[in-house]
Amino acid sequence: MSNETIENGKYVELIYKVIDQKSGGVLTQVDYPLGYVHGTNEVLAPAVMSELEGKAQGEVIEVPIDCNELYGKRDEDLVITERLRDVPEEYHQVGMSILMESEQGQTKTFMVTRVDKRSITIDGNNPLCEREVIFRLEILLVRDASDEEIQYGGKIEEGPDLTGVEGVTQVPIHQAQGSPESHD
């Protein structure tokens, strides 16, 4: 087990679950390790990221979050019911995400929440809206990040060697989510 603790410039891998405080049910979980460089990109809510600071490999922490603070109150104007025949068939499945664009060019993800014989309901509210949850995080790895990992915000994966293949430029593949810009 490593003695290193999470601080800016450390590469961290973790898995997590989001648990509903009222029901105790697991709302979502990430079983495949999420890797990122701490202080370089924000892969989880700021309150969760700040709680990770100073924690070590092998620790399991629980962070309670009021999702109203993250996502605001539920907006019923973001719930749309349409006739089933007016929506393309590939979207006729509960849980399907649909990226929609406003007249101003802004995009927002909606989720199909209900389908019956005549209608389909899609919801643009975040599924965690109006919930109180607990992020349960298991820290799997903490180590110094390489300069390249800091640049890209996460682990650099080795891709196929395409040296000498005409018309191909080799680009590293990075695993982290979020943007590589610094968040202080």
C-alpha cells in the first residue's frame, strides 16, 4: 500500500457508487477505475474533489451531497411528452439519452423516462435532481503523475504503433474525463 496522499499533481484511480440517502439504493456506480490527475481536471463534483484531498490509497470515504446545490430544483418545463409516432424509433427505449439543440445552438441531454403505446416522455432534468446522495469512493491508487499525464489530465494509454504508416500522425490516447485545464 502506498503512503502517498491525494494532492495536486498526483495521479489517482478510484471507483465509486452514488447512493440515495433516503432509500439506500445504488443510483449509479463506476466499477472500472476512473483515473485523473488531481488539481488538473475536475472529474467529479467540487465538493467530492475537495473531500478526496489528503486521502490515501486504500481508503474508502463517503461524501454526502445535496444534489439541489449541484443541479438546482427540478424544472417541469424540461419534461416533454410527445406522440410516439412523432419520435424516431431508435429513441423508443427508457434510459436512452437524446442530445437536443435549442434555437440558440445550445445543447442539452434529455433522457427517455417513459414509453407507452401512444406517447414518449423525455426529461432534461439531471436524474439526481432533488435527491440527497452519498458518494462512496474507494481510492485504488495514488502516485506522482508524469508530466505527460499532467498535460492530458489522466493516464496515457499506449496505442498501436503506427510509425511508418502513410498519412497517420501518432497521437497519445488519454483516459481522463473533463478538460485538461487547471481548476484552483
